[in-house]
Amino acid sequence: MKEAYYNALLDAFYEGNTTLEEEKALKAFFESDRVPFELLEEKKRFLACYEPIAVNVPDGLLGRLEALIDEKSQRQPRPLFKSTWIWTTSAAASLLLFFSIGLSTFNAPASGVPYTDTFTNPTDAALEADRAVQLIANKLNSGYRQLDCANARIEKTEKTVTEQLIKMSK
């Protein structure tokens, strides 16, 4: 019975749902000699959470961090133009979509056949379809080029941040 109780408490502990008293009870249980054989592995894991960890902080790190924070705080904040622009564009695109859907439903043909063929000649239809596919491919390639540019900028930023963190840790 007690083993099931401590197993349930342990599960709640690992999920972050225990109270301070329950954690103290678990700690007292695992520090005692009455831990069943089945819970010895859990005893090691649980007690490892309470072992003090020695962290070596490099000399002067605090001063460098304070200087870096001061430097960053003195920079001018970025304007909200970009986020406002994105929000406004998104709202405009949504409105355009709603109006397009509304107009297409109100302007539907009254006859029983909602749509008719645009081309009577299959060759002309194939040529127009090829043009449409080519246009889509061009736009897709343009998007991929922009994605490659963004990835290059991200990699450059990650490299710079890593270099700065290495400099700060020295």
C-alpha cells in the first residue's frame, strides 16, 4: 500500500503537482532505509534532484553582463512599424477574402450549370494551363529564394550570438 502511495506521489512530483509537505515526505522516505527494492532506481533519481551542484562562475562575468545589459538598454527601441504593417496587411487580406467569397456567391449564374468551359479548343486550354503552371512555378521559386536569404540571415545571427556567448564566458 505504501509503495503505491509513494509511486503516486512520485508521479505527481515529476509532473510538478506536489505540495511542499508532500515533497518533504518523499525526501524523508527516500532518505530512510525502508525504501523497497523496486524503488531504488527512483530513489537515486529523486535524491539527485536535491544534490547541490557546484557551478564555477568565471571572474568578471557579472560585470560583463551588467555592461552588456546597459549597452542593450541604451539602444533605441525598434519602431512598431513592422508589426503594425503585418497586422494591417493581414486584416486587409482577410477582408478581401471575405468580399471575394461574398461576391462570388451573389454573382453565381442563375442557370442550372454553374460554370462552363472557358476554351472550346483543347490546345488553347493546354497552353493557358501551361502558362498558369509556369507562373506558379516562378512565384514559388521567388519564395524559395527569399526563404534561402532568410535562412542565411538566421545562420549569421546564430553564429554572432554564439561568438558573443563564447566571449562572455571567457
